Amino acid sequence: MLGLYLSYAYNLAAGGLIVLVVTGVFIVCWLLAPRHGLLTARTHRRGHALAPDDVAAATAQPTDNTALVERTPAG
């Protein structure tokens, strides 16, 4: 919609502006993606950040005591 609005406001080709806006959105998403983004990959190489799964695993608390009890087979 933004590309279409810009094409109307500036009297330019709608198709070209739509493609440029969508490309811009893609680049922003690619840079900021939490798992596979370029900025995330850069911080992971330096060792400054943890993956979201690592953070969740490190902060997880058992919800009940059954996870703490060893179970022996019956019989």
C-alpha cells in the first residue's frame, strides 16, 4: 500500500515503487531477524548474544517435582 500511495503522491510508476518498498521491507527484516538475521549473526560470532532457545533453556524452571524424581521400572 505504501508503494501505491507513493506512486500516486509523486506521479511515478506504481509497479516500480511497490517493488522498491517491498525490497526495503525485506532488507529490514533480513537484517533484524532474530534467528537468521545479519545483525544477529554478527553478534553471535563475537559471542555477545545467546540464541532465543538457549535463553529459554537457561531460564526454564520445572513446573512440578516429577521432573526431579528418578523413576525405576516396576517389577
